[in-house]
Amino acid sequence: MYEETEEIDLVSLFFTVLHKYRQILAVAMICAVLGGVLGVYKYSRSRADAEQTVEQEYEQAMTEYHDLQVQREAAVNSFKLQLKQNEAEQERSEYDIEHAQEYISKSVLNSLDPYKVSMSTAIYCISTGYKIQPGMTYQDPDYTGAVLSAYSSLLTDHSAVSEIAQQFNMEERYLSELINVQVDPETHLLTISIYAQTEDTSRAILDAVMERFGQLRSTIASTVAPHTVKQVSVSTSTTVQSWLRDTQRSSDDNITALQTRMTELQNAHDVLEENLADAQQALSDLQQPQRPATGGSSAVKYAVLGFLLGGVAAAGIAVVRFLTAGKVYSAQELHRTTGLAVLGALAVPCTKKLRGLDKQINKWERRPDGSTDGEILHLIAATILNRAPEANRILVTGDVDDAQLSALAQALQAADALQGRTVTAAPSILRSAATVSQVVQADAIVLAADCRSTRYTSIRTQDEQIRDLGKKILGCVVYE
């Protein structure tokens, strides 16, 4: 069960109001016009003709003052945004430098002398006894390639490399760089190459990999196809590896480039801080024009007051609607509020058509614009495969439009990562009884949500009903 929270995301609230800028400006302008009309009415009753000229000059001064104020406030906000982006880029650069330095200092492959690399090699010939039957229209399948691929995959997977890494007191990611397994479907040869600082070390690691190779034979024979294995050769030598030299240079060049980038970002940060200070000083130095002592009422005052009150009222309505609607605001908010994993965020059709300021606001908010939807769909498919590698039947459901669900299911089905698996779409379990049986039959369930219509209460209810059926939502795809 979920616990309701009273927490309000002020950033989401700000952007919600910002997205309503047209309505807010329209209401503000209407109120400004009404206020101005009221001001003119009062002014016409309380001012003489001689005073009208002075008041008009004051109104012009006030208009210029507000225009200049808006310009300088916009400059301040722009510099603040640029500073925030600069600081985020510096954090990313620091992270990249730290991990690049860690890799250079700990990587065994990076520490090898490229002109004196100890390499141990073992070559095996794999045969399944496959023969073509003369005169037969249909031939038995040849599983030799599948057997070779199985050996290559299982010799370099996490389980194998992790076990060997423990034997040599080495981190798995650095040991995996020293192991190279190649297969040749034409000759049915499988070659295992080990790189190390000394021949004794390379041979010791090769012996451990060969032992693992022997352990895999019965498993692959029973799951893929029976086969025979012949050891062609085992050798150890000291060689020159030019690709290793290039790799090490590339690592050093990467560190240098990251450090240069960090210096440039810091210099840009200093300039931005100076520009921000100047813009803030210019804003504070701005002086509001003084009203002439005519004793009358000003239309500008009422227009400005109406504009401000209208803008505040419209913004207040937008805030109230945000607080009471309960709709999913973004992928990040969905994860924070419900605890469900987010597989990816896609752009809704109307977002792709945005132009001008609307598009810029979405860019500031880092909402997807549709340009990377294809890549995101492939990433979602790969994530599903990684989190549920055994799932053959994948169900996409949610309280979004049926056509939208079907399109998402078809896109995932077409992804390379989910080839050979079945991806289907079903309406929300809250409005379709048929979905219940589809949920029970599915191996993995993906929930779709649309920020235009989906509510958090609906997400929670769907998750609870799916859990009651003994299933768990693998993650959510959010249309922002």
C-alpha cells in the first residue's frame, strides 16, 4: 500500500504556472485594461485638462520603467540559469575525471607494456558431426554456430569472470579486459587469448578459463546440442600489441581533455558570476519614476494594479488546479511519488508540435521533445530484457489511449532487444475485465502513463490490483 504525502514539488509547481503564461498574460491584460478604464474614469472626473499632460508623461515613464525592469530581471534570471547549468556540467566533469583516473590507476590492461605483452592462447575445434543429407529437400539444422556462441558467451559472462577474478584477487571489470574469446563459424575454431604482465600470470589465468571451459561442456551439450571438443594448441609468448598502445594513449588523452574542459567551465563560471553581479546591481539601481503631485488618480496605477492582480489571480488558479488535480506531472515525479521504476520517458504527440517559448519551457524542464523517442524505445526494450531476461510474454497496460498503448507495444516488439518475445497491449485493469487474465498470463508487465490524463491514484490502484494477482510491475513508460 502507498502512503499519501503532503510534499509539494516547488519546481514542478513553477513550471506548471509557467506553462500557463498565455492564460496568465491574457487575464492580466484584461484586468489591466479594466483597471486602466477605471483609472481613466476617475482621472477624467478629478483632473483638469492642464493636469492630463503631466499624467500622460508619468504614465509613459512608468511604462518605460517596467519595460526596463522586465529586461533586467530577465537578464538576472538568464545568468542564474546559465550558472546552474555550468555547475551541473562541472559536477559531471568531476565525476568523469574521478572515474577515468581510477580506471588508469587500477586497470591491469592499462598498466601493461604494449611492447612486451605476455599472451597465452588456447585453440579448440568444436564439432557437432553435422552432415548434409544428399538428395533431401529439408536438412537438419546445424547447431555448430550456436554451440560456439554459447561457449563464447558463458566464458565471458559475469559468473565465469567473477569466479576467476576472485582466484587472482582482481576486480571483475579489470579481469574481463584481459580475456578475449573469438569464434570462427567457418572453421569451427574457438580461440581463448589472455593478456598479462608475465607469462606465468597469463598462463595461470588461461588455465582457470580452460577449466571453466571444461565445466561448460556438459551443460552446453544438454541445452544446445551434443558435440565434440578437440584441443588444437596451447601456447604462451611475449608479443607487441599496437592496439594496446593506442588504447592507453586514448585513456591519457581523455583525462587531459576532461581536465581542460573542467578549467574552461570554471573560467566560464567566474565570468557568469561577474555578469550576474553586474545585472543584479543594475536592477537594484533602477529607480521608479515619482508620481507628479497633482492630487488626482492615475490610469497607469490602476492598469498596473489590475495587471498584477489579474496575473496573481490567474497564477493562483493554476496553482490550485495543480494541487487538486493529482495528475502525473513527470517521470521523475511518478517514481518519487509511487516508488515504481521508470523505464523511460517519451514525448506526447502535442509536445512534438510545440514552437517558440512553449518549446523552450519544455527544454528548460528537460521534457522529451520526440527527437530521441526511437533511441529511448530501444533503451526501454534493452532495460526490459536486462531486468526480465526470462520473460517471453510482455504486457503493456495502463489507463492511456488504446491506440497509444498499441503503438507502444508494437514499437517495443520491433526493437532488436525483444526479438523472439511477444509484446501485447491491454487496457487498464481498472476498466477491462479481460486485462485480468492477460496480467496473470504475462511474464513481465510494463505500465504506461500519460501526464495529460493519468492520475497518481490510478497508478497506485493498478499496481495494487496487479500485486494482488501475484504479479509485479517491471517499470513505467511515461508520456510527458
